[in-house]
Amino acid sequence: MNVISKRRSELNKIKFQIRQEKIYIQNDTIAIERMNKDQSFSKWASDQVSIRRAKIEQREKIIDALQKKSLDVEKGLFDKELLNSENYVHNEIRAKQEEVKKHKDYEKDIKQIAINKSKNFEQLARRADRNIAYNSREVEKSFQYFLKTKETIPDYMIKKLKHMPNNKGYIWKNIYCFGERPSTPGEPVILFETQKEGLLVIHETSDTDYKIWHKRGSSKKILHSCVPRRKIGLTASSLANYIKK
């Protein structure tokens, strides 16, 4: 094979290598975009993004070197090397081996991404199932507590609730009981809670703040605390545990 043919063969090989490097860059870029969009983005995926970006940068340098080599081959600067058939064949074999290795490494990376994504999905699914089961048990537990506690509400509370507006009521063992009459427009939600040693706690919730008053016997009620709150359109009818006899 004369030198012109060897140059042409070498240039074709360089073009093939450049094309392969560009394909790898394109595949790595797509993989990075896919991992960045993944909602279950993990530290492993973050590390893979960094690795792939480094590979892209390395491959861009390889492309620049190959393009420079292509110009040098055209100028005849590699004629001596190309005419050495033994070295040329050796380089061809080594280049093909490196290409096969790169392809295997890439396929291995893609397979590992799929495996880890599958594991992450399974872990999220199991976690979601556990949360659902836990929440279901808590809901059932709370509902049973509500049914049990409802039966212990004093008769005097039930009678007064019939004549109270819906924005007033009582707190009985953490159960909120509201009056059965229509709410009084513009008035705050007021709930009465009797605690130990005859302490009456009055919970007053308005659009602007949440106040707690303390009252003992016939003495005047005393402001215990006041917490500002954002307006969220809270109404008595939106609160849970509305009780009817």
C-alpha cells in the first residue's frame, strides 16, 4: 500500500474515531438531561452526572487532538509512521481494542443506571406502601377514639350545643364539638375547654390571631397568650369532628 492509500486509510480511521466520540458525547448529554429531570434524583445520580460531564470534556479534547492529527496526516507528517506496516497494524488493533472497551464501559454505565433507577423506584414504592399502611392505622385508631369519646360527652354540653352558633363550642378530650345553629358572621371561633382544678381555657381564633384565655370560677378571664396568624379563610364549618347527638 503506497503512502497516499495509507494516508486515506488513516484519515478514514480518524473520521470514524471523531464520529464515535461525538456519539458518546451525545449519549452522555442525553443521560445527564434525563437524570437531572428525574424526581428521585439521588447522590449516586449526582455523582454520575459529574462523571459524565468529565467524560464529555475529555472526549472534546480527544476530538480536538484527532482533528489536529488529521491535518498533520494530510500534510504528510505521519508518512514515516504509516509506512511502517508493523506499527500501523499494531496501532489499528490497539485502537479497535480501545473502541470495544469504551463501548463495553458505556453499556455497563447505562445498565447500572437502569439497575439503580429500578432499585430507587422499588424503595420509593415500599416506603409509600408503609406510609399508607401507617396512615390507615392512625386514621382507624383516631376514628375509634372519636367513637369511644363521643359517648362520654356530658349531657349539659350536648344540650347547650343545640342552642350555640356553629362558631362556638367545647373541646372534650381533644374532640371539637361545635354548636348546631348557624355561625354568627364576623365573630371569631370560640371553644371552651375545662381542665384540671377547675381551670376554664378559652380558645379564640380569628382571621388575625389565636388567643388563649384562662378563667377560674367567677373571676375575670385573663389573656394567657396571643399568636398572630395569616388569614386562611378558616370557618367553623371547615373544622373537623362536628358532633350531633
